[in-house]
Amino acid sequence: MSTVVAIDGPAGAGKSTVARRLAEKLGFTYVNTGMLYRAVAYAAMRSGLDLERIPEDFVASLKLVQEGDSLFLDGEKLEAQLRTPQCARGASIVSKQPAVRSALLELQRDAARKGWIVMEGRDIGTVVFPDAEGKFFITASVEERARRRLAQPGEVIGGATLEKVMAEIRERDLRDSTREIAPLKPAPDAEVIDTTGMTIDEVVSAIAGALGR
């Protein structure tokens, strides 16, 4: 077993909030891998690159450093820059590319060498840490996920409607679940938790209980 609790799931399911709260409860380090892909998309857009074709040498040249909950790109601390609709969509596009996933895989695995972590993403329990101590797949109805996304500042374009955000989520689900490399799906031994109608505290308690902590 590795020193990892893996939390996977689709966009808007509440993974980030649940994983962060769980890490705080357990005294573990929290790692959001989605931010790594957003960082690549952010860097590519800033450089004027086609997100569908990120050069391997470009990804290799990026100096991404994870320090606790903070992510740095070439020495720049990334926060609000990544929490935009453009970066969210860009992350889904660049994550389909083998060169990007390969470059970030070792960075993700390196985080667990520094102690216990709660890592969330879309392929943590299936690809990054298939031997994780605990594997959980967090999901919710499309409507519930769209409502949560609308409630997150900066995550949707101004004036977005519930119906439009639901359509975007369905498009993202299809893109993430049908990509050839590390598609979004629960690990065979993951516990699937539908968080529709659940509070964050209820989800965190359910996961901590399943871990016996």
C-alpha cells in the first residue's frame, strides 16, 4: 500500500472540497492534480500554443513545483489564474495527450514520497496510485454538479445558465471518459459515493469512516 488516499470523480462532483477537508481532518497533505493540468493549459495559452497539440519539449520545460497546498510554475505561485472557465476547459483538452500525462505522472507520484497525502483527480486510483490505501469515486447528478459549479466564483462565464453549465458538464464527462489515455472511471476496488443531497461534512465522515479513521 502507498501512503495515499485517492479521490477520483467527474467535474463538479465536489472532489476538491471533500479532499481538502479530509486531508485537514486526517492531518495529511492535500494534492489537487486537476490544478497541474490547469497549469499546463495556462502556460500553453500564455505562450499562444494550440491546446490540442502541446509539444513534449514544452511540457518538459515547465518547472512545476508542489509545496504543500501551493503550486508554483517557474517560480510563480498559481492561484486565481487557474480558476477560470478557460483553464478548466483547457485542462480537459491537454489531459488527453500522452506527453502531458507522462510528464505529470512522476510529479504526482513524487508527492507521496514526502508523507501521507489525499490526492484527487480523475485517474488517481486507476493509474497514478493503483495501490492506494483507500480509493473513492465521488459523483453526483449532472444537475447537482452544475448548481455547485455555478456557485463557485470564477468557474463559469458570467451570465451562464443552469442548462448551459449542465451541457458543458456532459461534454466534459464524455471527453474525459472516452479519452484513450487514463479515461475517467472508478477503479474496480473503489468505493463509489453519490454525493447528491449530501453535505460536505457527511461525505468527509463517510470516507473517514471507510478508512477506519
